[in-house]
Amino acid sequence: MTGPEHYREAEQLAAAAAHHANVGKDWNAAQGCAALAQVHATLALAAATALNDHDGGSPVLTYRAWKAVACGPEE
């Protein structure tokens, strides 16, 4: 899984946790989704941090993937 994919998964799991807590009142499912969201968010952060090389650049394709996650796909 790539960093951007981890980021998207974290977003989806966080939304699922909120849904389980607010709509379903299923606290166990909410806690499980929240914990998995935290893991994926941490892995996304690690991937993003690893890209920051000594001259401050990153590969173009990787930059575009992160930009798509943060800003939406390029038009």
C-alpha cells in the first residue's frame, strides 16, 4: 500500500468510526475503526516523511499522488 492509499484508508476508517459511534451506537466497531484509522494515518505520515530527501525534492509521480490525496485529482 502506498502512502496516499494509507491516507485514503485512514479517512474512510475515521468516517466509519464516526458513523458507528453516531448512527449505529456500536462502540466496539467505532473503536476498532478508529484504531485502524490511526494505524493507516501513521503509515501515511511515515511514507510522506520518508519522501523528504536531503535536497527537499521528491519524485514527480509520488508528488502527484500526494497532491491528488490532499487536493483532489488533477483536471
